Amino acid sequence: MLVKTRYLIEGCILSKEIRGLSNRPIMYEKTILTRQLIEALQAFLITEVSVEKTLIDGKRFLPKEVWIQNGMKRKSHRVLRIFILSQYKHINDYLKIGKLAVKSRWP
């Protein structure tokens, strides 16, 4: 999952290699992040990295924001669920309007 570097914590595991502007690797895949490595990422102005969903101790990593591949961010599962439900309501309203329009055209 793609995470902003400001939300990283010690024990995160990189799931992709991080390359600098010179295209040389700064950190390799499967690197376990420490406080010093997180500070190094921020010093290199790396804004987001791809990390695994579990920490080195086996606990699930739940950052405040997760970036989805198309660039949208999601803050939590609850916010995403509310968004989906609100979109469902709009689609449902649209379908109801369409049914009413069809009924009014055909006796």
C-alpha cells in the first residue's frame, strides 16, 4: 500500500525499492524501517513509499491515509464505506427517476 512518509512508523517493511533522482536505489525492497531510515527518506524529499500491510512484529499497519493507485486517497475504511453508500443512494435515486419516466411514457 502506498503511504505518505509522515505516517510511517518504525517496523514498517518496504514492499518496493525506492530510487533517488539519479535512479540509484536509496533503499531496497523488504527493508525494515527504523527512525533513522524514516528521517533519511524525509531528507531525500521522498513523499510516499509502498509498504506491506503488516509490521515486522506481525501487527497490522493502519496509517491515517492510504494512497490508492489512481492517486485518490482514503482516510479510513469508514469514510470509504460512507462514500460508497452515498454514491449508491445517488444511483438508486437516478434509477427511481428513470422508472418514473418510463411509466409516464407508457400507459
